[in-house]
Amino acid sequence: MDAYFYIILGVGLLSTLICMAAGIMKKAPNDITILSVAAVELALLVYLVGSIVRVIAGEQIAGEAWEFWGYLATALLLPVAAVYWSVLERTRWSNFVLAAVGVTALVMAARMNQIWY
Amino acid sequence: MADTSEHTGKRPADTRNTGPGRLLIAVYAIFAISATARAGYQTLTKFSEAPLAYLLSAFAAVVYVVATVSLAKAGRTWFKVSLVAVLVELVGVIVVGALSLFDPVQFPHETVWSAFGRGYAFVPFILPILGLIWLYRRRPAAPAARI
């Protein structure tokens, strides 16, 4: 597991905890929960830029390259889709939807690390 | 949004894409995407290794896609589609889960439903149960009760 994974681990878990806490406290999605999901997206973008730089620098992906990029592209779409889905209906349940982003991104980052190395 | 049900001419209550239903649909959507991607990858790259397991993967993917779409739609017909999809999913995870434990020769390769979804933190087993509870709570009213 590399630094990219640990960044997403930290940011993802934090985002999930913040969103779950807000959901349990019966709050609708607000700036804090949406920004925490935006932070997950930012962490994934860092992973994307870092991966592109590494490939250009000549590093080889051990597993299937298209599988790695497929995971990354899907992961990048998740926070956007979740925020869109959550602002359509601003209830506490939408915070649980946002909470799902962090853990999912974390699992996907773990899989991306396995493919890379 | 309440207006989606008005477009279809149904009672506003005849929807399942609100409140906890939104979380359910979101989790189903994640499984629909991951199961479809995984089944696609398996059948394209190593189908001959375990055709039965990978056909099941593909079937599971279809079930998740149907469940996601039907749960998001309003109306009585979509309710029935949801019910069938979630029931098929529950039977699937129980049967495949049991077979993968008792007959590892036929099911040596991982699918979403292997070992009751252990590879996915047992979410595939919990999801249809929560789905059935949600569908029961949001079941359409009996025709006689609708004027």
C-alpha cells in the first residue's frame, strides 16, 4: 500500500464518519458533509495526477492497466454522483448516501494498489 | 422530489426512491456497477476457467441493475419488478452461498454471492433483507382502497 492509498484511507474514513454522524443527528446534507465528500474527490484526483506522472516517468503497472484506470475513473465519478443524488432530496438519508462514498473509495483504492503492484 | 410521481399519474406515496430508499438505491447502484464490471472482466478474460461461476456473476450483475432501476422508479409495476429482483437476489445469495461452501469444486471461483457475500463484507446478504423490509413498508395500497 502506498501513500495514495493512505491519503484516501484517512480522508475517506473521516468523510464517512462525518456524514454518518450528521445522518444520525438527523441533519440534511450541509457544507461540512458535502465538503468532506469533495475532499475524497480531491484525494482521488491527487491519485489520478500522481499515477499519470508515474506512468509518464516510465513506471510499469504490474496488473492490467485498463483495469486500474477503470477503477480510478469509476471512483472519480462516485463523489459527484453521490452529491448530485443527495442534493435532489435534502434529508438525513442523503447523508448516509454521502457516507457510502468514503468507504467505497477506500475499498477501490485498496484494489487499485493491488493492481498497480 | 414529489413531482416524479405526479408525472406517472400515481399517488405520491407510490414511490420508493425517497428517504431510506435513496440510501438503498445508492448501495444497489454501487453493487450494480461493481458486479457488472467484475462479470464483464471475468467473462472477457477467463470465462473458460469456470463458466458456471462467471455466468452466475453475470446473472447477479443483471439482478443488481434491475433492482437499482426498479427501486428508483415510481408506480405499481416497478414495485413488482423490484420485488422479483430483490427476491431473486435473496434466493441467489442463499443458494450460491450454500453451494460455494458445500460444493467448492463447482464453485471454486469467487462471485459476488460466494460464501454469502463474504468478499463484500456480507452486504450482498444484508441488502435483499433490507430491500424486502423497505418494499413491504412502501407497498402500494390495495386496489379497493384507491378511489
